[in-house]
Amino acid sequence: ASLIGHLDIPILGINCGHLGYLAEIHTENVDAVLEQLISNNYTIEQRRMLEVTCHDGKIASPYALNEVAILKSGLSSMITVDVTLNGEYLHNYKADGLLVATPTGSTAYNLSVGGPLLDPHVNAIILSPVATHSLNIRPLVVLDDSKIDIKISSRNGNYLLSVDGRSQVLNQDIQLHIERSQRTIKLVRISGQTFMQSLKEKLYWGK
């Protein structure tokens, strides 16, 4: 998604052994899937992405299909994350970090920290704290046209920025801006499997 998203090339995910929420094709079915592709028996889904920028530094990987994670670095204690939403101060998170996730990413890192599951076609962004110090702070879902500004304070003077797992260490003076990207990712769908079917099959929903 990071390498070819700007080329508008559809992506077909093949599951090679893990959960594979976006990779619904199993390796033993590849031959049959290729026949369906050749026969134009597939659909294309558009998935929205996030873009993270800053005014005083360079972001190595600015586009996220799943999530932007702001995390403590190394063995440092928890960090403080000040969040402003559409110009209005939201909250001062004292935690191991904060995730800003897409609906596609709701079944990824966001799920493991107790964030909500969203249908991938919902126009929303999720803010989920990681190991927050305040028990009364919960994940928040906002509109996906929201503008999110983030300021970080850390005892060791830096923090870890992870964009879909691609990480870099930044100085705490570097503030971040996150919003919906103009880029989208095209995913190839063969089986016609729905979001609800995937919940039941891959996450054992209700079992």
C-alpha cells in the first residue's frame, strides 16, 4: 500500500499463514483466483488512508492504511500526548502512546488496545490510547474530515512514530498533524466476503 498506492494499482492480498484480515485469498486457492481475475470476476473496494505531516521535520513514511501510532521510545516511562481536534483542545493523554486509526485499521493494532471495530466503509477516524494512566479515558471515534494536531512530551526527550509499522524516532519538539489523505487504496475482492463474515471467520465473533 505504501509503495504503489499513489500509482492507483489495485492490491490483492494473499494470506500466507497469519490472521490476514485484508488477505482473504489462501495460497492453495491462487490458481482459481487467477482464473477469476482473468475473467473479470472481481470487485474493487476503495479504502481511505491517513497522512501525517510536521512543520519542523521529515516523516519517512507519511501514509497509513491502518494507523499512525505515537509511542514511547525504548524503556522510557509513559509519554504525554496533547491532542487538538479541529482547532479545539481535546485531551492530555498520559499513556504509553496514542493510535490514530482508520476503519480498515480498526481490526489491527487498534483492536489489540481495546479500540472499537468499524465497518471499513464508515467515514471515521479512531483515537485509541495505549495503556492510558487514566481509567476514565476511552477510545474516541470522530469524523474522517477532522484535523488532528499532536504535541508530545517525553522524559527522555523523544518518541517513536510508527506508520503502519514503519517506525522512526523523533525529537519531542516535533509536532504532528494528521488528517485524511487524498490518496486511497484499491483492494481487489474475489470471494464477495462481507465485513460481518470476516468478523465471524477471522475473529471468531460470537463464538
